[in-house]
Amino acid sequence: MRLAEIDEGIVVNVIVVDPDAVPEWCADWPECAEGGPGWTFDGETFAAPTQQGS
């Protein structure tokens, strides 16, 4: 299972944990099936960063 650390709506870290042994320090992190640092999280949904450019 993948859990995401969120800071102000932005994913800053994703870790893989055994679902039967989730450490207490990350027990409230949301489960993140896909995505990673830089993605956003609105409390329910993860979204990839948008491409900005020329």
C-alpha cells in the first residue's frame, strides 16, 4: 500500500507500507494508488501537476 505525505495540498513524499503494519506516524496519510511528489491532493482526489510552458 502506498501512502502520501501532504503539505498544504501538495504531495511531498510517498512511501510503501505493509497494510497490516502501518506505522503510527503515517497512519493518517491518505492512500495513493498513483502519483508522487508534486501532485496535488484536495482531500479526496490526487491530480498530476499541470504542464506550464511556452
